[in-house]
Amino acid sequence: MATTISLFVALGRVLGARCSRMPVESVGLDRARGRYLAVDVVTEGPWPSTDRSAMDGFAVAAGAGLAAPVRLPVVGQSLAGHPFEAAMPPGCAIRIMTGSVLPLGADAVVPVEQTSGFQGDTVEVHAAVSAGQNVRPRGSEASAGALVLAAGTRIRAAEIGVLAVLGRTLVPVYRRPRVGILATGDEVVPVDAVPLPHQVRESNSWALQAQIEECGAEATRLGVAADEPEALRALLAKGLDAYDVLVTIGGISKGSHDLVHGTLSQLAVATDFHGIELKPGKPTYFGQRRDDDRTVFVFGLPGNPASSFTVFDLLVRPLLLRLLGQDPRPWTATAKIRGSFKPNSRLQAMPVALAVDGAVLIADLLPPSPSGDPFRLVGGTAYALLPENATSEQLNSATVVGYSAGALRA
């Protein structure tokens, strides 16, 4: 293994790699959720497109002000989908529903609660009325040509609603980066198998697939490559030919049976770094294969579950976000560390749950366990980056990083 580098130098190399944003494709509105907009979305006209009622009640002409009480003749109604077609005569009222078009000649709406209700052909208004009361004016929510969704926005439920309001049945989005995941190791068996004492279920690729899809990328699990050179080479070659990013799991350390990095070199993958000063995740590998018309980014992740999961969040996720035109940097904060902690000669990335105690952000360490423990990650919403040989003073103002917007416990 080459000389190890710091996590921050490694991240700089990942983000400094020459790459292009994913190409643009158009998808149906029904398939746009979770994708990233490739263009700005603007209104074609004002919204609402007409003056509309904000209440159930009666449309009136208040002018300079309508005193109460007053009884007005009701000459028609304006319902959703069935507007009052004529101009409202002066001194009259129109029965109107929320969201309905305000009739020509009306400039205010009296809520039904401030009237006597509809009595025969008249209504008595019990409160003074001013012009503009309970009206959504034309263009008050968005003017013509207004930016409502910026390029790069991730499309969630609210954005789907906006696109539907604007009639966007085809949505230009960035193509999802295609990520192949290849697990390695003779000891690895499928998740539906009963492992023998010397075996483990192949769980890492399932967790990685979920992490990749959370980013907005597309993941494919390629199976498990045995610790045998030709079989490994064939699967690595397949991954390099078919995907934008290839992520391998295990077989990346320095042992005699760790064949991944050597085989990648044989397949013309140039190494950017191999080994980072981080616990967990020291053997991590990053390289690139550049052909005339495409680049494949390759990450070799350690086989331990905590290592694989953590390194993905700290190094792989930023690259995927960059390919999607997003800010690849995680959010950061300063927090007081709480819980059992053992200093280490390397920087440690430890899963934490965040909470607030008064004005202090608290990072509760999850129970300590080795990097091979898959259960230690459950409950973590961020990572505390604890310096090498951290002192108790440093734990009072440690850096925490993460990508989840909902990381704070109530």
C-alpha cells in the first residue's frame, strides 16, 4: 500500500478530479420524483391567472369602503369551474367559493361567517368591508416569468405539485450516475443463505445500494467476486465497461489475497490514492480510468461494514453529488462529544446522534464497537471527526459532519 494521506487531502483529490456533470434527459412527471432539475422552471404567465376568492362568502364592490350592516341583493354565484360570466351590477353581491374567480366589478369577499348567510335573494353583511379583503390578486403569488424552481433542485413532493400546476408533463433532469457495486471474498455468501461459522452474509452492497440511491444515483449490485484472479478480473472489467462509478468492497488491503488494486492496475485504472489516515477506512482506494470519450471513477472500500458505510458518506457521496450538479460539501457544526471514547493515533469518524442541551449542540457517540460491527451504525445521524490522540478539551468542541437535513433529535 502506498503512503497514506489525510481524509481531507483524499477528499480534495476526489473533488479535484476532472469530471463533467451528467447529461440531461427528459422524464415523465410520474418518474421525476427524486431526480435533479437540469433547467430553471419559470411561470409562463401570472399566478393566479385571475383575481380569486380566498374565502367562502360573498363577492362585493367595497370601493372606498362598505359600511355595515348592509343588505345586498344576491344576483348569482361563482363556483370553482363555473365562474359568474357577466359583470356584477353595482350595489349587489355574488355568492362565491374559495378559489373561484372574482367577478368583474367585485373587489372584496365577505366571509360567510360575517353575513346572515344566503336568505332568499339577499344577504346581510355584518362587518365593514374594504377593497382587496380576502382576495388573491392576479399575479400575487408569481408574476409572469418568475423563477419558481432553480436548476439543480431535487424534485420532491412539493416540486411535483409545482410542476403539475405549470403543466410540465416532461421534466428535464440530469441522468442518474450509474454505479456498479462489486463485493469480493470467498467468505461472502448471499443474504438468503445460512452462513457457516467462517462465512458472512453479503450485506454491504445492500447498504451501499441504499446510500447511492439516497444521493439520486442508480445502483446495480454485480454480485460477489471470489478471491481468484481471473474471475475477479472478469467482473471488474464488466464494471469498468458499464458504469460511471465502480465501487468494490473488500480485497483492497495489503494481504496476499487482496487482489483488487493490482487487478485494477492491470485494467488501466490509474491510482489517485490508496490508504487514508482514518479509522475506520484506512485501506480505501480511489482511481480513474480515462478513455477518449469517458471516465470511470473507482472506489475500493474496506470490507468491514462500518468502514464501507462511513467511507461512502465521506468520499463517494461527494463525488456523486458533484456529478449531479450539487454542492458536494457536507454540512458541518461544532458539538460537545458525549459518551465513551478511546483516543486513536488516527483521525476517527464516529457515528453520533445529535441533540441540543440549552444552547449547546451535543453529539452522543453510539456505543463503541469494532469496524466489523454492522449494528453500530443504526441511530447515527452524523459523524464526529475526532482528531488523532484527541484530548478531553478537544471533545468539548469537536467537528461533526453530515448530509441529512433531519439530523437533529427533538
